[in-house]
Amino acid sequence: MTTAIHQRIAEELGVRERQVAAAVELLDGGSTVPFIARYRKEVTEALDDTQLRTLEERLRYLREMEERRTAILDSIREQGKLDDALAAQIMAADSKARLEDIYLPYKPKRRTKAQIAREAGLQPLADQLLDDPAHDPREVAAAFVDADKGVADAAAALEGARSILVERFAEDADLIGELRERMWTRGVLASKVREGKEEDGAKFSDYFEFSEPFERLPSHRVLAMLRGEKEEVLDLTLEPDPDADPTAIPPVRSDYEIRIAARFGVADRGRAGDKWLSDTVRWAWRTRILVHLGIDLRSRLRQNAEDEAVRVFAMNLRDLLLAAPAGTRATMGLDPGFRTGVKVAVVDATGKVVATDAIFPHVPQQRWDQSLATLAKLAAEHRVELIAIGNGTASRETDKLAGELIKKFAELKLTKVVVSEAGASVYSASAFASQELPGMDVSLRGAVSIARRLQDPLAELVKIDPKSIGVGQYQHDLSEVKLSRSLDAVVEDCVNGVGVDVNTASAPLLTRVSGIGATLADNIVAHRDQHGPFRTRKGLKDVARLGAKAFEQCAGFLRIPSGDDPLDSSSVHPESYPVVRRILASTGGELPTLIGNTAKLRSLRPQDFVDDAVGLPTVTDIIAELEKPGRDPRPEFKTATFADGVEKLGDLRPGMTLEGVVTNVAAFGAFVDIGVHQDGLVHVSALSHNFVKDPREVVKSGDVVRVKVLDIDIPRKRISLTLRLDDDLPTPNTPTQPRRGDNTTSRPRPARTNQPSGRPRQSTPPPPTGSLTDALRRAGYKE
């Protein structure tokens, strides 16, 4: 069965089976995806991290399916009902859903009406009525009346026979599979507001009268509708055939009933039993099969929506973690506030806190000049280069304060940057923050986090639960296990892709390094504190409980700048140092003169250094690393400049062209901070002149972009933006309308869109109810 799993994954990934087998062996041996992707390319024939993550997920799913397959075989075997044909059918099942369909007739269940009927001896009656509809059902049933068995009359006998046939129809695995897929391609999800919930559930008003085909429903709409149902505002129904008329008299047989009838040879040929059998088919469809399929398809809708939401969250998190770092520069963090003041924290180039304070430049205290003086003194004393300003309450006013500071004290050569403070409060109150910043007021810890996340977003954000960073959609409605697994994988890939300075990294950052868990991370920090900075990678072997396997996994991702061996600051793994020595021997030079010598390194032939232990991919990577040792894969640090005089919604005018920072990317567009306290929305249709399927094809979180203001709705605090700077502005008779169900405002467009009939456009979208809450609220939505 292992071979079958490997073969299936290989087909899905479009790779060779031996590549999958090699990767599985490494994973089972305790190797991590980053390690395999970076240092075992010869073994897997260069499977990349994306392929390996997919392989890992599919391996987990297929192994779970094999466990379920074995359990089902054992269960049926114990019942004495397993024959060769059934076993072959179970072994051929290619999904968990198919397995459950096959198992359904044999699944232990409570005593059903069909079981009771069989116990009463009505199985032959059911078989006879189905096999030979020429006989009158009541006449045939009369022979099965037996008061002692609970069959009082012919009607009771027919009811029992019908229960047996309904169960047979509803437990036919091939039929159920066919109907499920047909309903998926043809059905729609419909919602209606519950009576009396119109006012309390106003945030779901877009779904008060709504329907859309299953296959076309985007994830955020599914999750929003499910949330509305959970909050008892909406009633959801799954309609298998939206074109059918349920009120037709006489009732018209649905296509699903026709298929059930055809499966069991039921047809209206004028025979005495035909009508009874047709009614049985209808009863089976409406009372059993439709209910069962509804549960299955609701589960599939949620599953698909969750998968897409997790994907969006993961991609946004990756962009945020890999945002450009400002680097080792003294930074002042400002956590804005009005009544409670602006919290100030200064960190040196290494992130160490050197000063804290609180200033009160805004209402009600309005100590503007005093605040400027305090900031200038701190900046001069600690040689501050950057000012990081949190983007929460009073952010724009504090940004104005920083701007005046820069102008008034030009000799300080300061640069200000507004950064996301999402999750800073979570960090401030965390146990690690108490350990890292003991004795410091919780409010000041937020300013420290804001400063550090400008220096190195990755190093700081790993201290926060990814779900608290606020770059997903509806994460509170998602599977905790699925979301955590996906986000943990993203963090692991990002941390190992960048590399970690072992002498400055925090324990949470070290925990994300390949092969290092929480205990080892704490041991590394403790060893560093007790014995001083590591001078070589070999020194890691002296850390308590860091054995050979952990060293193999982590050594290549841990950097030691200015250590005893220049290679220890690179991504070259210690196991490959002999290859570097052979390269040096061939060039006749020393390592310091070879590192960074592009001309010399590019003149080398990688194949000349291949041996039985090291293949061509590794040698190629080594030479590339020697050319730019320790290179950071993250982009160059850039900042957005907010327009002077544009500080609040009232300052905006349609047609303005502004610079901003992308704060979040969702399935329906991108949110952009333009410095007015509410993020504007660039709908997916306004991202490019070309069709855009995924907004991340055009922008990602952290990008600095230029946008044009299309429309401002001050009462509802909504801003509609476009990246297409040549777009015309809305005219009074074509107001900017939201796309129904997108929780957004969109570009102006004709009132009629390509929607299924019977679905009226809603003029007011529902506010957010999930993981996009923070970004959407800044865009003007209130729950």
C-alpha cells in the first residue's frame, strides 16, 4: 500500500515515484521540509519546498485514508459480510468520501425502520415489488400480514417494504457518488433572513435574499453565510436544482429522481406497481438521499472555503514575515494614543531597549512642544536613525509630530515609517514579553515591539501567534488544527529561508529553526548567556540535548557572523565544508579572497567537484552562496510617503493620486493604508487593466503602491481606490457599488451584472465578521 501512496502522490505532483519515496523516507526519519529542500536535493532530485509541503499534506491525508480503509475492512470482516468483490471495491476507493459511501450499508447503526421490517419478514415483499411491478402492491402485501410480527395490515407491510427499499437506494455507493457530483455542479446555496432578525443582523444584509451556485461561491461568502447562520440571523438551504418548480401540480420528477429510478429499473409502464415504486423513489430522494447529500455538500463547501481562507492567510503571512527589514539601525518606536499618551521606546541596532518614555502631544493634554523636545533628546542621545510609528489610534497625528521633529531637527537625519501594530498588544501581554522585558509596563512593551518589527519583521513577528497578526479572512471560523499547521509551515519556511543569527536570536525565533524545538531553543539561549557568543557552528554540539540529528537539521540555517570560520556565516552546511576546501585547493587561494569573487567563482565548473557524497545541485548551491554569502532573500527596505495635509477622510478628494502601503490582500481585493486612519480598498477589478484571478498576482502585503481615489463615503467611512491611475471617476448617476457578498466597495460599474436570475443586487455589503476584522474596520466597517 505504501507503493500505491507514493505512486498517487507522484502522479498528483507530476514527479517520479522514486522522488516521492525518497522524500517520504527523509520525512519519516525526522527531517524537516526546509532541510530536505535545501540540503537533500540529490536525494529528492530537487523537489522544492512547495512540492514538499504538498507532498507532506497528501501523505498525511492518504495515510489517514489507509488507516480508515483498514478499519472498515476489519469491521465488515467481523460482521462476516466481506467477500472478494466488496474487498476489491473498498481497496479501489480513492477518497475518504468514497470509502464512507461503500461502508454505509455495513456501518453499525441504531435499529432502523428497515431493520425492523426485515426482522418482520418483509424483505421478500420488497424484493418482489421491485423485481416484478406487474402485481398490485396491496394484493402482494396481504400475504405478509402477521400481527404477531407487528404487521397489522397490508398498509403496514407496504410501509415496511418501502423502508427497506429506501435504505437500499440511499446506500448504493455508486449512485450516491454520482448524485453528489451532479448536485455539486448544478446546485446552489441560498440564504434568507430569519423573521425579525433584519435589524439585529444588519451586517448580513447582503445575504437576506441570496443564492449562488456551489462551484462559483468564493470562500469569504461561504464563511460569511455560515457565520450568519451560526448567529441565527440567516437560514441556509442547499437547492439541488434551482430551475425546478417545487409548487408544480402534479409534481414534476426531478432529474435526481429519474436517475435513482433508472439505477433500479423503476419506470412508469402502466403496471400495477409502477406508481408505488415511483413514490418510493421520490420518498427516498426527499427524506434520505437529499438530506445525506446536503450534509456532504455543506461539509465540502466549508472545507473548500476553509482551504482557500487558509491559503490566503498563509500567503499574506508569508509576505508580512518576508517584508524588507530596516536592518541594524537604532530605532525609536512610537505606540500612538490620545488620552493615555504616546508610548516611546528606543532600541539600539541589536534591538536592545535603551530608553522608554511617554509623551502627551495630543488632546486632551496637548503638550506638543514638550513632546518634540523629549523625542529630540532621546534621538540625539541614542543616535536614532528611524522612527517606527504604530498605525493604530492617533497614528496620523503622531506621524505629523514625527514629521515636524524631522524638519525642526534636520541635523538628526531621522526617517519616519508607519508600521502595522497588529498583534503588538498580544505580544505585550504574553509570557515571553514578561520574560524578555521584565519589570517594563505592558503599554511600553508595545512600543518596543513596533520598533523591533521595523528593524526585522521576521524576528519580531515570530513571537506572536500568527492568528493574532490579522492578515487572513474569517480565521476564527476555521479549523484550528488546519490553520495552525499551515501557518506554522509558513513561519518555518520563512525563518529557515532567511537564516538566523544564533548569537542574537530570541528563543521563539530559534524554535522555528529546522530541528530545534522549544526546549533546545531555551538551551541554546542559556548556553549563550552562560558561555558567551558561539564562535563556531561546532560549538552548538556543546548545547545540552542538541544531538547529531538536531545538529544536522539546524546547522545550515544558523549563522555566526564574525565567527572563527567565514563559512559559518553562510548557508553552506558544515557537512559540505570539505567541498569548499576542494574548491580552494583547485583555485590555489584562501577562503577570504574567494568569497565574493564573482569572476573566479563563475569560472569554476561545478561538475568538477561532484563525488559520491555531494551531487551537482549541492555544488552549484555552494558556489552561488560563496558568491553572495549570507544573502538575505528579502527585498530592499523602502518606505511610503503619505501626502502632507491628507490626514483624515475629509481631506480626501476623488481623483487624488496618493502613495500608500498594502496592509492586507483578500480574495476580493487589496487594502491600502494611505494615512487617514481607514484603509482604502482596491477591488480586484481595479488592480490591473488585465483580468486578475488572484489579487496576489499584482500586489502583496507590505508593497508600496500609488493609488487614485475613486470615491469617499464619509458617513460610512469607506474609501474606494484604484491602481489603474487612468481610471475615470464615478459620475453622480453611477455611484460606486459594492460587489454583492464581497464585504467591499468596488469600482463603478453598470447596475446589471452577470448574476444568476432571481438574485437582487444588494446595495449595502455586510461588515466583516472574521479575520479581516481589523483591516476592514479601518476601511470603515463596524460590526
